[in-house]
Amino acid sequence: MFDTLEACLTDCRDRLIRAPRDRKSPLHTPVIVTADVDARVMVLRAFDAQSWRLRLHTDTRAPKAQVIAADPRMAVLFYDKGAKIQIRARGTGEIVREGAEIDAAWAASTRFARRCYLGEGPGAASDTPTSGLPSEFEGVEPDDTQLVPARENFALLRITLDALDWLYLAHTGHVRAQFTRAGQGAAWEGRWVSP
């Protein structure tokens, strides 16, 4: 089944292509790790198979935005329990605040999703449990005019991958392969390693 490095790399690519399109995919919500060794689950919004770039949405006020600006090293963990496949990836992150790609992502988002960018920024302290939303938008869908101020808080997190660690867990014996590339556009170099 996975007896060539090419098959393992193709499996990585195919799973990442499917993940943002299928909300039920276990890879749809990977664990994202910033250089300060802080981890969080995020929704994978897109994968560009040509550049091996992941796209996620974030708030410009989130602490991770400042961390990534200071040190763009990122790690991503994907796990498909049913398929018994784990993919650990490393790459370089960037926060994108302007341009056609972010405009398209904003336009494709629902009003309820955009509403999240209206409230206080992620991590803002509160004396009571809070969604962070202004009270007038709790359980209410804002209109386009009300969402105008939210746009400045919306950003994309793009992670360009440069290392992959693919692991298949099997009762007959696990199989593991690693891949690296010298830079965007460079070919992937693979090797088998002991699980």
C-alpha cells in the first residue's frame, strides 16, 4: 500500500487537498503551533498543492500574529484516527492583512463568521464568561454595514510547508517517511525512517 516514498508524499498531498473542502475530514482542524511553543486547533480553509501552502483565518489582534511576525517558524499536526495516519509538518508562517486573497476570503465568509471579528480581541480579560462579542450581536446576525469595522481585524495565516513527517500506524508494523525541500518550488526529498 505505502511501499514507495512517492506514494507517501502523494498521500500527504491528497489528504491536504481534501481537508479544507470536507468539514468531516479529521485533517480539517489541525493543531497549529507557533514558535513560542503555543498550540491551538484551527480550521484549515485552503491548501495550495502547487506551493504546499496552508491557509487559515485569524484575528490581527491575536497574540499569535505578533509571535509569527517576530519568528515565523510554525509546526502543524494532522491526525486521521480512522486511517491511522499522522502528518507532522513544519514551515514558515505569515500574517496577510491586505490583498485580493484576503478580500476573497472575507467575501466568502458568512456574516456569523465575520461577526467574530467585531468583539474584543482574542485573549482580552473579562470578569465573567464571555464570547467577546458586543452584546447586541450575541445570537444575532449583523448586517453588512455593521460588519465594516470587523474587516480590519480579519487576517489570513499562510503557512508554507518545507518539512513533512508521515506516519502510518499498522498492527503489522508502522511505516514512517520524512520529506524536506530547500525552498518554495524546490522538489521534495524523501527518506524512510524508523517509526
